[in-house]
Amino acid sequence: MTIGKPFTILVLSLLSAGVMAEESTSKPDPDEWRFNLGAGVGVAPEYRGADTYKAIPIPVVEARLGRLFINPITGIGWNVVRTEQLTISPVISYERGRDDVGDISELDKVDDGAMAGVLLSWTPGPWQFNTELATPVAGDLEGIRLRSYLRYRGRLSPQWSYGFGPGATWANEKWNDVLFGVSDAEATRSGLAAYDPDGAFLRASLNGRLTYHVTPEWNVSSIARYSRLFGDAADSPIVSDVGDANQWFGSLIVTYSF
């Protein structure tokens, strides 16, 4: 198991910093900055579809001022629409590419980049539904990605809270080709079969979080996720021959809010 770069976690920890901040029961002053800072460690696949895992340091840096928000999951955004239950926001976020490591060391590296998109969040009571449509604006990624998550949030006691729910991701042909395609040149170098995927339903997941509220400011959270690749992504030789369609993630994070 190797130590990965910190930003890998920005895509994988879909239930970390953002959800923890939402648990606050205080009524913040919209004209004042609010911060949620912390760190932790996680275990995640080396790349999408890998059957090997690596340890990852997890930095948590989240901030909010009025309609402006910054966090390691959705990136930087502005609530154009903001009601008690609904927000709609343009966002700019970081997206990891794919390192040329292990069984895919002979494939081309896919550089990390930036994504621009629109995020919709609906929170009726204990439920939260997020959906984001985004496209790359920098780096080697291409195409369009749509991802959605449904979560139920509650408390077991004054000090214990939880959240769990399913998620799904769809991507078009260009996105899947960059991450799961194998060109003729790559096939010659790697021994994998050449492969040209189409756009399809990409991934389904089940996410869970358990948080211990040490004080109103200090929290310790354990986060777990199981996801399964489907369609042309799962049929790629990157996954079916040298990887695994079943993907696991786990982490432990300590945060401080002020």
C-alpha cells in the first residue's frame, strides 16, 4: 500500500466535509466567514477500476460566506438560487485524472484538471438530494458527467449522527473513452486489448457516514463507500482484465468548525 497524493480524496470522499458542516444546528451570520478544517487518512483504489488500493492523506478545508462556498467536494460555488430547501449553484471543481501505475503503467497518463458545472441541492427535512452536471475545462479529461446522490441524515444520540444513501453516475462517450478506453498504441505497449467504450451508466454506489461530536466544534467521522462500475466502463480491459468493477473506500477524519 502506497501513500497517494492528497487531492485524490477530493473525488472519493463524497460524504466528508460537506455533510459534516450541514449537521450544525447553529444559525450562522451570513456576513461572517465559517470554516471547517481537519485532516484524516483513507484507503481508496489506485485508479478508477483498480483492484489495488493505496493509503491517502485527507486534507479538509471548507469555508462559507453568504452565498459563496468552498469545499473539497463540490469546489468553489455561488448559490444563485437559495431557499430554505433548494440551492442551485455554478461550480468550479478539481477532478483527478489517472496515473500510469501498476497494471496500467503502459497506458497514457490522464492529467488532473478542472471541471465547470451546475450543482442542485434539495434538502427536505432529513433527506438530501444532490445532482451535478459538469464538463472539464482544463486537463486531459473530456466529455460530460452527471452524478447524483440521495442521503438520509439523522442522530442516534446528541453526540452521534449518521448519514447514508445511494449514488449514481452517468458519463458520455468522450469521458468514458479517456478513462476506460485503450488505443491501438496502448494495446501494443501494454498487452491489453484495444477498446473503445460508449457513453453509458457508469457507476452506482452506497455511502455511509458515522460522526461522533466530541464538542460542538470538534468531530470525528468514519466514512465508507461501496461502488460498482457498470456498462462499458466495467467491460473495459482496464477493469475486467486487470482490475475490479467492485470499488471500496474508507476513511477516518477529524475536523474543527469555527
